[in-house]
Amino acid sequence: MLLKRKAVLLASLAIYSLSGAALADDYGDARAELFGAYQQADYPAMRKAARKALAARPGYPGALFNLALAQILDDDPEASLQTLRDLLSVRVDFGVADIPEFARLKQLLEWGDYAAAVERLYEPVGFAEIVATLDAPSFVPEGIAMDADGRFYLGSIRHGELVRLGEPPVALSTAGNGHWSVFGMRFDSQGGLWFASAAVPQFAGAIDNLGRSGLFRIDPAGNELSHRALLPAANDAQVLGDLVLASDETIYATDSLNGNLYRYRVQSETFDVVVDRGVFGSPQGLVLDDSGQYLYVADYIGGLYRVQLDGGNVEKVTIEANVSDYGIDGLYRYGNELIVIQNGIQPHRVVALELGETGTSVTGSRTIASNLEDFDEPTLGFVSGHDFFFVANSHWNRFDAENQLPEGLAGPIILRVSLKGR
């Protein structure tokens, strides 16, 4: 499955998952070529294929890492270290100090400076205040929302619950109401809470419809589902992972598995495809621009895009700052900045990306929070005034191969950080 968690750019996966299903594009072709060369120990060919992959997806951390791997295997440690420096310049690390293939880099005179820079990368950045917790270690939160009275709502991937925090917390809906894992959520102007749900393997309950997904609306005052809109059944699994309300009548949602961007019309109860599969690899967060004419979409493995809603034209947001736009989960807007949660690159972080005048480029960035004590794969959040609230510890990264969780996890933690410029 191409859920964002399965596409995480960790070093161990970058080495050993090259045999995974290739995407039907130039990058996928180059990656398959790279893996074939790796299997045959043809390292010059592997290096050439790594260059092709990087040309197909410029700046992609996984592609850069694979180039560094090909270079060290091709007996060129100096070039390998330089490629790793390029990764470090956008604050990305793959833990190469602990990977045997890169051991020879430690013999280079420049290794000491590189290792010191990596150590600095993992120093805490920013200050966050804990504003709410939930004593439920296996909850696995994803979506988060806050109502007009300042009460927090969380959705559980593991158990399919929708909970309003408080003393005591209140379960507003459970999987018994016909939904599954709860993903992104948003309030409409009438106080109804819309949320995306999907039947995924990490869901602990019984699943009769694995791969089904849809949008649901609950009235928190009456704890009743007022709307249930399932995507039409398909041969492939579907996961609506996040949504944004353009109005009470129009909702946009991303499918992180098949790459579709959907528009749901509430009155007619119909879905239509704004961007069809084949454009995005794994779309996650989405947010409207100030005019409401464009939608920014974070593709976990493709970077940032802007979609013209009238016509569906898609354009890549160019990155003019020294920053990576890969591995973005949550995506929000604060003035002319996009607030992003990046949990697909290491270390995890909350970053503000400054948009250029035309809205088609990122011209600057600032790290709001990184490497904080409570971080354990932060996921989604929301902007309120000058503050950003987000889930600090989803535990998505703690699932094992059998989709089981370890003991001793902390319950969900909600953090607040200030977005005011420093």
C-alpha cells in the first residue's frame, strides 16, 4: 500500500525497498533499473540509473540517498559524501553513520565536519506547549479539529473512534456506526464535523470492506451521523486521508493510495475527479489559497503542487529556497506561508514555507518546531489565529509487519506552537 507511512524515506527502506512496485513514470523506470544493477553488483550502472532517477524527481531525498549509495559502492567515497552534504543542506539525514555500506566515509578528513553537522541537525528547535492529552496508548490519532468552544476532537486510526477531549473524554462515534479508521476532519459553518474514513490494515476492528473509503459528517451536539458518502467500489484499495471544505456544499479530498483528488458535492451527494490518478503519487494534505481558485496539494513522494479548481490544471510549485518539499503530511495556510508537517523525512518537523508573489514558488522557509521531546511522528493539525495546533505522536511508525503496536506507548499529545515571525 502506498500510504504515506509505507513511503517513509528512511535509510533502511531506501536500500532494501528498491524492489517494491515501481511507479509508472520515468522515476519508477529508473528506480527499477537501479535495483537491477544493485542486484548484479554493477555499480557504475547503478550510479547511472540513480542519476536518471534524480533527473526525473529533482531533489527527492530518496533519490539523493540512492545516488550516495551507488557512489560509495562504486568506490567513490568523496562523491558519496558530497551527495550526503547536499541532503544535509535541506536538513535531511538518513543515518548513514550506522549503515555498513558507508563505513569508509569515516576515513575521510571531511567526515568529522559532516558528523558534527548531523548532530546539530538533531538539536531541538522551537518551543511547543502541551494543550491536551488522551490516556489511550493504542489510539493512533490522525485527524484533529477544534470547535467554536475550544474543545479538541481526535480520530483514531486503530479503533475507528471519534473522540471529544475533556474530563472525561466522550466518544462521539465508533466503528459500529459504519465507518473505519478516522483520518482528516474539518468543521463546517453549521457546527457539523466532517471526517474522512477508510478501511485500512492498521484498523483493529473487523473489516468486511478492506479498501473502502468515504466521507462522513457527525452532529457533535446529538452524536448522530448525518451524512455518509462512500467512494464507489473499485478494484484497488482507496484511502481518503485528508479533506478541506471550500464551502458547506463542496469538499475536496485526497486519496493517498490511488492518487486521485476528488470534489464531493454535498447537495447532490456525488464525487467527481478533479485530478485523476497518474499525476500524484501519494497526495496528502491540501489547502485552499486566499482566492479560493487554487488548491495546494502535498504529494508525499512528489512535492508541492497547485491545482486550478476551474479546469483541474496542475502545476508544480518550484522550490527556490534551500528546503525540501517532500514527505509532507499536514498542509495549512498562514498568510502567505504554507505550514507543513513533514514526517516523511528525518528529522520530523513543522516548517513555514514562504510563497512567492504568484503563489507558484517557495522563496523562503523557517523551522517552527523540530526534534521536540514529544515528537513521535507528528501528523495533522490546524491553524487558529497565530497558533498552530497539531498531533505530536501518532505512532504510525510503530506498527510492525503484522500491523501490531508495541507496549509502553504514550497516549495522544496535542501541541501548540506560535506562528508569529521571529
